[in-house]
Amino acid sequence: MVTKKTETSTALSNWLDKHDMLERFHISARTLLTWRKLGLSCAKVKGKLYFKDTDVEVFLHDHLLNTRVA
């Protein structure tokens, strides 16, 4: 049987907070704000921003990886 704490930990492991985003992608807070303005979705819980890992992957693929000049 899975405990509630384990379920919560598993569910939250798919989410990155603002600090995780800044560290993982080596970006500034301003760059993260720009990404949000460009369409990166996030959830705000008790004043803290969270980004779903799959949403981040799709955003990076659509907005950053496809903008390379050949």
C-alpha cells in the first residue's frame, strides 16, 4: 500500500519550483519571466511558482530549440 506521503512525493517530483528552474537551466529570474511571457505555463501555490517538467520540455522544444538558424 502506498502512503499519502509517498503519493505526494511522487506527484511533486514532476514539478520544478522557480529555484529548480534557475539552477537546472542556468538562467536568471528575468529569463524565466520572459519564458513565462512567451507561454511557459506554471502553477502558483501559496505564492510559489511551480513548473511541470513535461511543460518545460515542450516549451523548450517549441520556442528555443526550433529557433536555431541553419
